Amino acid sequence: MDLRPYLNRFVIAGAFITAAMLILITLILIGWTSPRFSPEVGFAPADLTMIPAPTHTPAASATLTLDPYASPTVDPTTIHINGYVQISEVGTDGLRIRSAPGLNTETVFLGGESEVFLVKDGPQEADGYTWWYLVASYDDTRAGWAAADFLSVVPEP
């Protein structure tokens, strides 16, 4: 079979024109159907983060740290804040509970022998004594400063 009469220049040119038209139509359709980039989004290149390979780390040694919220340990035999004290060695005269530390301050009330108080503040030094602010657990109005020489530590009631 002889194909020369079918392969003349018009057939070849027509085949190239048809192929070119099909390619052009394909490119146009791809352009119309592809998603458009929004101008607000723009093009953002990907960030590349290099993570180094793990290395040998020597074991950490333990160090002691103090907890700022922990209550300090106190000696239960000494006067301390939130501890309880009892008036002692005043006899029937009582102990002058004062408005501020010092012998020249106003007396608020007289504390009786063996009366128990909660320590709320102190110590403060004045007139040769160590003073503590005491509050009666049964009456908040019975509160003031007392010299430590006339107080003894008692366990929490």
C-alpha cells in the first residue's frame, strides 16, 4: 500500500495546524479553570527550620531551691507569728497591753494571768523589750502590743 498520495504538504500542514489549535485550546482552558491567587494572600515562601541533631547532655546535678510560698519552719518553743502565747508571771496586777511597742505608749487594756493570745505581728524592739502584737482568739477588740518577758509559748488550743 502506497501512502505517498496522502502525505502531501497540505495534509502535513493541516495536521500541524490542528495540533497547534488543540494545544492552544488546552492552554486556554487550563488558564480559565485554574484557581486565581487572591491579591490579599500573596505568595509566601515556606520557612525552613533546621533542627540540629541531639547531642549528649551531661546529667544535671540537683540544687536546693527554697519555695517562696512555703511556711518557714519555726521553733515551737519560741514566740512566732501565728503562734499562741500566754501571759505569765504578772500576778494579780495583769499585763499592760499597749497601742504600740514601748513603755510610753497608751495602755489599751490589762491582760490577766494565764490569758491566751494569738501572735499577729512582731517582734519589735523598744525601751529594752521585745514587743509582740497579740490578738485574743475569742475577741478581736482585745488586741495590742505586749513585752515578750511576760509571755510564754503555749501549744495551739
